[in-house]
Amino acid sequence: MIATSLDTLAQLDVLAQQTQLGTEGIRGWILDNLLPLLLLTVAILLLWLGGGKGDNAGVMRRVGGVVVALAIIGLAVTNAGVDIGTFIAGLFSTGG
């Protein structure tokens, strides 16, 4: 019994070394499936909450918040935050 368990662990160790594990699969699934579904939900809620009542100013305030949130998501997804941070730091530092 113990020999079988050790053999199974050895096989799992070899399998783990051969397999490249990462988060690309879940990241791709979120970007391809979850993010568009959330955007659709937000759009429907914005139309439902403010569009029917004629509160156009309230809807536009909410849309502004959604645009800011989308910009933050875009920075996180494209890894452009590092470049923007380097640029902003370069504005305040004295390079030489």
C-alpha cells in the first residue's frame, strides 16, 4: 500500500515537471467570456435604471464611472501600467 502511494507520488512528480502550469487558461477565459458578459449586464442595468425615467444626466454619470473602470481593466490586461508608471516617474525625476 505504501509502495503504491510512493509510486503514484513519483508519477505525479514527473507529470508536474513535464507540464507547464500557468494562469493563461483562466485569464483567457475571463477575457473572452466573463468580461463581455459583465459589460452587457452593466449596459442593460444602465438602460433599465436611467433610460426609462428620462434621467439622462444620471445615466451619463454612471457611464463615466464605467469608462473609468474599463480604462483600469484595460491597463491591467495589457500590462501598460508599468510603462505609464515609468513615464509619470520620469516627469518628476531628474535624469542624467
